[in-house]
Amino acid sequence: MRTEFLAGVRAEIPLMLGALPFGLIYGALAREAGIPPAAALAMSSIVFAGSAQFIGTELFASGSPGAVILLTTFVLNLRHLLYSASVAPRLRHLRPAWKWLLGYLLTDEAYAVTITRFQVRTPTDADRHWFFLGAGLTLWAGWQLSTAAGVLLAAGIPTGWDLEFALPLIFIAIIVPMLTDRGTRLAALTAAVVAVAAAGAPLRAGLIAGALAGITAGWLVDRG
Amino acid sequence: MRSAQTYWLIIAGMGVITVAIRLSMILLLGRVRLSPGVSRALRFVPPAVFSALIAPALVRPAGLLDLSVGNPYLLAGALAAAVAWRGKNMLLTIAAGMTALLILR
């Protein structure tokens, strides 16, 4: 139990460090967008989804209607439906409180390390939900602290740094080692082409279209 | 200008939507069984979703398609991918990509 929890913490640390600049940037941008400081801070624990928070901030800043903000959040986070289905078989035996807690902690970053852990077999498999908890809480703590720092230090962050670019770099570091067979490579390539072609579509539809096209392509070629 | 209360309401709504999606299959799996075809498709979720997030950031940095060697984001991303493929080290990958972008711009 302790072993799995600490392994989860250790596995998440690089991703948590990678997420820190985004917490800072989010906090600063949310202040600039005119979101009250307490609400900007609370968004990191209530929503706890980096990309949705960034888009939400952008939409708040441009005065978009609340319904558009909620719909965009829904579309953008649809990918978590697939994560949810993907971890669910390993969490089936847990009590509801565990399921709610881990569901709340199911971010891109926690999913990335947890699914890797779930795909190997070890003698401590019965405790692997502790791995998920360790990873999820590590990211959560880093996200809350960096957001708070961003909200407080909003004015002092140099703007020419292009720190946002760390986000695609983190995702590159996650997926490149996964591309070990024809199916996963085709899935990634198809998703990239469709997402780029449809990037101008409203409501981030290009992201969802790209992801679904990639999954379909991988699935079709995998059937042989 | 929105009232503070409206901000809180919208943020609460975003939170409910997000957690509902994340919890959905975890809670429903006892009742809803995934077919083998769906389970097999789930293996392709991470590469597809992350790739769909990455690609536009690299080749449409300013909203317009730029596949030239003059696009620093594309070059920095390609270098980071090469580092990730060889080393499988996340911090090294990020450092290589950020450094490349700083130099190229």
C-alpha cells in the first residue's frame, strides 16, 4: 500500500514539475481576465483540469456567455470519458468513496502514469489504486500551489518566455515511448492530421475529431 | 462585467461537468459492460488524444498552417520527440524542446 502510494508519487513528480509553469500562468491569466482572485484559485480545485481552465479563462476574458463556457468544458473534457472507461476495470472492486476520489483526480497527467502502471503485473497489484492516489494527489498539490503563486504574483511574470510551449512538450514526452507498434503509430498520425486540418473549427471540435479519427484508425489496423 | 456570483456559478458548473465525465465509466462499469472491441479501442486513446493536442500547437502556432523549417515550434517539437524516443526521459525532453525554442526564436 505504502509502496504503491510512494511509487505513484515518484512517477508523477516529473509531470507535476512540468505542470507547475502552467499553474503559474493560469493563475496570472485568470487575474488578468478579471476573475475574482478567490474564484480563480477555487477553479483549480473545483474544475482541476488545466486545458479547460485555460480555455475557460480565455472565454471569461472575452465575455462569452456562461452556456458557451460550460459547453466548451464538456467538449474539451470528453476525452476523460475514455480515460474513465480505461481505468474503470481496475477500480471495479473499490468502495464508492474511493471511486469518487479517484474520479476527481483523473487528469491527463495522473492518467498517463496510472495507465502505464495498470498495464504491468506485479505482486502488489491489489494495492495499485494507491498508486493512482499517490499520482493524483501529487499533481493536485502542485497544481494548487502553483495556481496560488500565479494569482499572487500575477504582475511579476515575464511575458516573453513562451512557457506555454512546455505543454505540448510534456505530451510529446508521454506519447513517443508509447508508439511501439503499427496501431499506435497510425492512431497518433491520423489524430495529428485530422486535428490540424480541423483546428479552426469552433468549440475545439478539431481535438475531439482528431482523437476519434486516431482511435478508429488504430482500431481498424489492429484488427489485422 | 459579470457579478462575482456569476463567476462562482459558472465555475461550479464547469466542476460538475468535469467530475461527472471523469466518474461516469468508473461508476457505471458494474452495470455497463464494455465490449472487447471497445476495450481494444481504448489502447489507442492516449496516443490519439495527446497527438491531437500536440499537432496543432506545433504546426499552427499562430493559427495558420506552417510546415516550413522556419517554424521554430515544429523544429523544437521534432527535436523533443527525438530526445523522448532515445531517452524516454520527460524532464530532458522538456528541457531540450524549451532550449531549442529559445535559440530558434
